[in-house]
Amino acid sequence: MKALDLLSYIDDIETYKHYGKVKRVVGLMIESLGPESSIGDVCWIHVNGKRQKRKIQAEVVGFKEENVILMPYSDIQEISPGSLVEATSKPLEVKVGTALIGKVIDSLGNPMDGSILPKGLKSIPTDQNPPNPLKRPPISEEIEVGVRAIDSLLTVGKGQRIGIFAGSGVGKSTLLGMIARNTKADINVIALIGERGREVREFIERDLGPEGLSKSIVIAATSDQPALMRIKGAFTATAIAEYFRDKGLNVMFMMDSVTRVAMAQREVGLAVGEPPATKGYTPSVFAILPRLLERTGTNEKGTITGFYTVLVDGDDMNEPIADTVRGILDGHFVLDRSLANKGQFPAINVLKSISRLMNHLTTDLHKNAAEKVREYLSTYLNSEDLINIGAYKRGASKEIDEAVERYPEIISFLKQKTDEKITMEESIKAIIKLAD
């Protein structure tokens, strides 16, 4: 270490520690008198357990008069009035490096299988600023995701951010697993936020598989964990993706789901006294979403292509979180329950979905073929009721006749088995042939 760096390091060292003490606990909100700290700082709460002394990690989320409001990263059992609160004067940091690839970690960066973190990792803060808008290179290159319906009709670019909108049980996790296994990105970073405990292992073993896990880092924060852990899971995963982007890699980032991050932030907001605004969501929810989602994308070193799932209540695509996320991202894919009920998987409704950058990324031949297939599909669906009840007579409309003839081929083209591997080149050739 250089002499100047060493002097700077010594200057930054705290020569004394700040302490406070717990005054009261309401739900998951801990109120303490002191210590001197800032919003986002991590504190340690010292408790005398029944068997041994231990420390509970918590974060400063607000202030009330002279008191500090803390939210814990774990359970709050054994905290008592007067428990010592020690300030670290630092925000949450996690360790990251290539040695994490293939591992499943929690929101604090600890391996969930109980193993020890590998050596040689670098500490980075979980909360960082999005890249400067003027330093973001334009998205000009498409990325292969290995799903025929996406590569051909909803082409995605390197650094694009897409929302996957669906109700529960329509196939979001399965689609993410297909993308993770088949994509040509250098590395996958997958955040499972608010999932059921059962689903985490199922996703890793069934949807992701050994092939997908070998080039992925999975960050899991299950639904039973405190709200702050679920929020930090999203921020930790984004920070890990940013680390690899800054190394010059093309990162495939997936988060399932943004809705549960918003719900966790609502819990924190209500606990610290924020007023409920839109449908019970606090103002901080709508402040945190753009800050989180804008961190992915391109910068001058690499790219993060983002897929964010949005769980829509009652399949309502216009509920507040869905509406906000759709306005921030560069496109949205809608998974339709009616298609899933018919056995069409992935259940992407291509007529309701859009990739805002597709026209800038594809050739004229590919673009025209995609438009033609959409036209066939739209024409058929607009006349489907008449066709099914026998009210339409063949020959009455040339467009409808063509659409009826092509419809079975189009549905067959859109269907794809979860273990079926298809390159982007094959998908484009197939759609051009379909439209010809």
C-alpha cells in the first residue's frame, strides 16, 4: 500500500465507538436512544441470550425526535430494554468475486449451505448510484436468450431491461430458468425475493439445473425473513451484477419478483410512520423502484440485461406497482393465464407484449416477418368467436382465410419445451419461413 493511501486509511479509522441503548420494540421496529448514525448505517445490537451473548445486525431506517429507528436483518428475540446498540458508521457491504459463481447466498452475502466464503473476494456497498445517463452507450446489439417466442418476436438487446408481468402460477420461474440455461450471456445473477422456502430449492434443481447453476450466482431472501432482508436481497443482487458489469462482462440479471420488494418496502415505510398513499403503498416505494431498476443496463465497461418479474394481483396489469415498473423498463412481456390454460408454454401473449428496442436491433427481413406473424395472429383472434361458432364462411375474407390456415403453425412455433434448446439463428429462420 502506498504511503498516501496508508495515511488516508489511517485518517478514516474511527478512534472511538458510538453506542446507544434500546428503549422499545414495536413489531419489527426497534427504537433506541442513540447512537450517532446516519440513514442506511448498519448497527449491532448486543443481547444476552439464554445460552450465550450474541449480536443482532440492524439498519438505521429513520429517526423519531431524538431516537434512532432500526430494522433488524434477523429475528429480534432476546432483545430487552437497555440492550446496547453499537454503530459501525458504515452501510451494508457484501463480498463478491468470481469464486461466488455456482453458489447460493443470502441477502448479506453468506452462503446458504453453511459453507465458508472463498478467499480473494472484494467488499462492495450494496446501495450504489445508477450510471451517469450520458455515459450509457446506446443498446445496439441483440442478445440470445434461447426462447423462440422472445428471440423472434420480442428481440432483446444487451443492456435492455424487461418486465415479465403475470399472475401466480403462470410460469414465470420456468421462463426465467429457460433463459438462464439457454442465454449466451457471460454470467447470470438471479435474485429470488420473497419466494416460498420450498420454491428456492425447486427453482435451483428443476428450473435452473446444474447447467444453469454452473454460470449463475443465486441470491435468495425467502418470505419468512424480515422485510429489510427482502429489500437488501434485491440491492445485494444488483450490486453483484454491477461488479461483473464493471469487469467488462455481459450479465444476465433476473429478479423474481419486484412486487415483493415493493411490499417489503411498504412494511418498512409503514413501520417508520409514512402515510399510505396509492392502494396502501407508501411514497418511499415509488422512490425506491426507479433507483433500483435504473442501476442495471449499460455503462462504458459492460452490460446488465435485466428481467424483472411483476406479480399482478388478480391479473390486473394496471395495478400501481405494475404500472410504475412498466413506465421505467424498456419493454414488457405479458404471461397470459388463458394461454397457460390451453397448454401453451411459455404463455407469452405476443400481442400484448413489446420490446421497445426490437426495431433498432433487427434486420428489415426479420422485422417484416415478425410483423406479418403478429398480423396473422391478430386477425385470427379478432375473428375467433365467429370461426368457432361456424358463422364465418371460407372465402369471405382472404386475410381471415390466411390467418386460419397459418394459426396452427404459429401456435406450434410459439410453444417450446423447457429442455428444448433453440439458437437465435434458428428462431429467425423459422419465423421468416412462417411469414413467407
